[in-house]
Amino acid sequence: MGSKHSGDETDARYLAHLLRLGILPTGTILPAKHREVRDLARKRMQLVRSRTSHILAVENTTARQVRLLPL
């Protein structure tokens, strides 16, 4: 972290250092049935974000139009 130079050798040294310290996080591969649920949850989160973005865009557009109307 904070290294000005990045590359395979630098990354390998950094990962080796973390491994020696015993703080390198390990990854797991989920079984197929759990992957399906995770993928559905990710897709739902993406759709919720998209929906929220569209709602906010409509609300902002409406607010701008209301401000422009003469009283």
C-alpha cells in the first residue's frame, strides 16, 4: 500500500508480506446453489439502485420545472 510502483513483482512481495504476517484474507468458492442466490441478490440490488436513480431523476426534473413556472 502506498507504493509508487505497481507490477507483478511488487504485488507478489506485498502478498508474501501479508502471508508471512498471517493477515492475508482467504477466499472461498461457494457451492452452485449458494451462487444462484448470491447472483439473484446482486441483480436485485442493481435493479433497486437503477429504480432509485430513475425516481430521483424524475423528481429533480419535476422540481426544476415547478421552479420555472410563473406564480
